[in-house]
Amino acid sequence: MIAPGFDPVWKALADPTRRRILDLLKDQPRTTGDLSNAFSLSRFAVMKHLGVLETAGLVVVRRRGRERWNHLNAIPLRRIYEHYIDPVSDHASRTARSARSPRSRSRVTDAAGNNSY
């Protein structure tokens, strides 16, 4: 199955600066100026990174007067988790449960008539 539109999210997550921006936004919404001060990059460079994050849906921008507030939107990350991780973890937990189940073990009887599993 082809991933449903995750390319912009993967592109956004590929850069360590953008991942650091998401880490900062995880704690609380921040203005673009606050984010710029956290990096040794120009404000313009940080705004370009924010643009990539916004295109991917990972950042939502709200303007209050002259301030631009950036908020983390974790929904695209949740969709990736549901698409890639949930099916694997469900399968792994079913496999683990069936391996522990007494019914899943086969009984072997040796020549002396002793049963073993």
C-alpha cells in the first residue's frame, strides 16, 4: 500500500533544525521571534523552516496583532503512527499472545509415552 500523502511530513522531519523546532513547540506555543532566538540562524531561515513545517501540517500559525504564534499540530504524526506502527504492533502482540497460549503449543509424546510441549 502506498502511504497516503506523508511525503511532506517526512521531508519536514528529515531536517534536525525542524525537529528541534517541534521539540520547542511541544512544550508550548512560541512566537517566531522566540524560535529565532533559540537558534544561531537568521529569522528568515527559521521562517523558511516553519514554512516547511506548516506545509506538512505539523505547525499551525495564529496571528495576534503583529505576533505570529506557532503551535504544534501532532495529527500528522498520529496518522503516520496509525499507518506504520499500529498494524505492526497489533500483529506483534497477537503473535506474542498466541506463542504464550497453551493451545498454540503442540504436544509431543515420546516413545515412553511422556508428553512434552
